[in-house]
Amino acid sequence: MKLKVIVLGCVVALVFALWSGAWLFGASAIREQVIALAANDPEVSPRIGCATLNVSGFPFRFDVDCGKATLDSGDETITVDGIRASVLAYNPTHVIFSMHAPYAMHNAFTGSSSRFDFERLNGSARITASDFIEGLSGKGWRIARISLVADKLVWNDTVLSDVLQAKADKIELQIGDMPETHDAAAGTAGLALYARVDALTAPAFRIANGQSEFQSELTGLPDDLMILASDPDPIRNWQRRGGQFKLVGFTGTQADPDERFDIAGEASLTETGLVNAKLTYSGKGVLDRFGSILPPVEMAMIKGAQQPDGGFSNQLTMINSQLRLLTMTLVEIPPLW
């Protein structure tokens, strides 16, 4: 009996030693990778640096804390007070992350400068594979879900002083895999996107306490993230895979002034890079903002049918990149390739 206890203790100690060694190896690899990013040439690839870097979470997590993070890419510089990312050691396909305000951007070429403040910004990202064993080589991974939530977000232009551009009580973003559209034989997948903004204020657009939701679907994407990231001609290849964009719904409302809009539609590309699309929309007050730009006749045709509450509804169709209304061409888009 005593021998069994000793053997069991030795086995436990060995497993713990092996696990500890694997964790230390993983933590060291993460640290080295982050440090390597700081050595990049920003004119060639993004350079990411951390004033302080800490990897913790032993024994079951890897918690990476990057304090005073900086990203340089070309003329653009982004700074964040802090970034934290956590992943379970036994489930590295799911990452949870958060940011600490402020998030600031500056462009040395244009001179533009802005800052985002927020009380909380959390998110997560998870990937999935059609074949986990094949995925060990880096192939076959696709996005399962990406989520982002920010509370009390404020965007200020900071070129001369703080000038409010927009603020919102809450912003939510969700990107998720559409399993029913996955075609393993064709190597294609689809993503659904959902976004919501609560209590939006944007003085330049005369929006106060507005609400908005956006839902769309994108099919014909490659089901391998390696292909998606390295595709030299993504738009043309998306068309070749029969890709389609569907705007399930884009809505917005505000109480004062009383305005609303509701848009839905779909779009695809021809073999020559021309756009075919159909757009259905209704609303109230929104198009009146363009009354000083568009002639009354054109404005009336764009608004379409009048509704009892003073709103409007209409449907527009784009064929071969030409958006026409009766005999008038409203928009013409050049070929995308």
C-alpha cells in the first residue's frame, strides 16, 4: 500500500513537472513573439511595442499584459494605455481580451489626431477547424466568433483641443460563423455580422441619443484563415467563389428630431468586377438632410412613395455598376478590377 502511494506521488510529481515545463516554454514563446514584433520595420509590417510586458496565469492560463502599448504602421501611430489577453492552456483557440483607455491615433502624414475614451472594452475571439488533426499544421481554421463590447465610449478629435465627434452609451459587435453555409468540398464559408449602438450622439451629423442596429451576411469566403490572410486578390477570388453580400437590416432612430431609417438589400459581382445590387429602404426625415444638395425632382424620385406618417419608401436596383432611376443615372461605380 505504501509503495502504491509512493508510485502515485511520483507520477503526480512527474506530470506536474512536465506540465510546468510546457507552461514555462509557452510563456517564453509568447514573450519572445511579442518582443519580436517590437523589432519590425513599420514601413514593412506593423511594429507593436509594450512599455511593460508580463505573462502570468500558471498553471492553466496564459495571461498576457501589455502596458502602454504602441502600434506603428507607416504614418499611423496608435497608443493604448493597456491590453490584456487570456487563453486557456488546454484550449488555445479561444482568446479573451480587454483594453484600458485611452486609445489614441495619430497620422504623421495628414496631421489627424483623435482619442477614444471608454469605461470598459472587452472582447473574445474563437476559431474552429473542420479537422482538428489537420488544424495542428495551421490549415483549415476559420472564424467561429468574434465579440466586442464597449461602454461609455467617447471619440474626440484632438488636433488642437478636444472636439467631440461622437459618443455612445454602448457599442456591441458580433461576427460569427454560419455553419449552414460551410462547403468543405468547395472550401467556402460564410460569416454573419451584428452591430448595435445605444444612445449615440454625433454633433456633426445632428444625431442625439440615437439607436442603430446593423445585420449582414457574407458568403463565399475561404474556409481557411491562412488563405484569407494571404490572398493577393481577395475581391476577385470572392467573386469566383460565388460570394454574395446580404444586408439583412440596417436601422436607426432618434426622437428629437423625429427621424428613422430601415435599409435592406443584397449585392454580388460580375466576372468583370461590376456590381449588381438591390436596395430597399424606408425612413423619415433622414433624406431631408440632403435637400440643399439635390434638386427637388431628384430628391422626390429618391424618396419614392410617401407614407401616412410623412416618411417614404423606395427600392433601387444597380445593374452592372449603374444605379439608375427612370432615365437618370444616380451612381456609376468603375469596375473593381
